[in-house]
Amino acid sequence: MSHPFTWVPAANERHASKDPVSQGRIQYAEGQSVTTLCGQMVEACDNELAWLWWTCPTCDDETRAIVGVPLRTETSELS
Ligand SMILES: [Zn+2]
């Protein structure tokens, strides 16, 4: 099942975007300009390390709202 957004590592954070991905791809191409859910215009990165970057909290909340799951702050069990 697909969702109407795509994760995009950019600017040292992992953002999400509703921009369309090129046909035949599952993520944005390196250097592609993407508008993120948190309102930034970024250049996508496409390498393995980029996927280890910290998730943008605004995009995290936005995607959770789209998918319909609780916000991370409501599910975390920090001691
Ligand atoms: Zn973001």
C-alpha cells in the first residue's frame, strides 16, 4: 500500500514530500528540487548514509497525520 508522500533525505535531515517521483523510481533523484511537508525547498540526496539522518519532526508529524497513526510524542515511552 502506498501513501501520498515520499521520504526524502536532504540538508542532513530526512524529510517527506508530496511531490511526484519520476516514473520508474521509488525515491527522488540526487539533486532534485523537492518541496517538503515542512515547507522547505530542498535538494534530494540519494545515498545510503543519507537515510540514517535524523527525521525532521515536522515532516514526521505530517506523515503520521496523513497515515492516521498517533504522533511520536504520544507513543514514546521515555523513562
Ligand atoms: Zn521536514
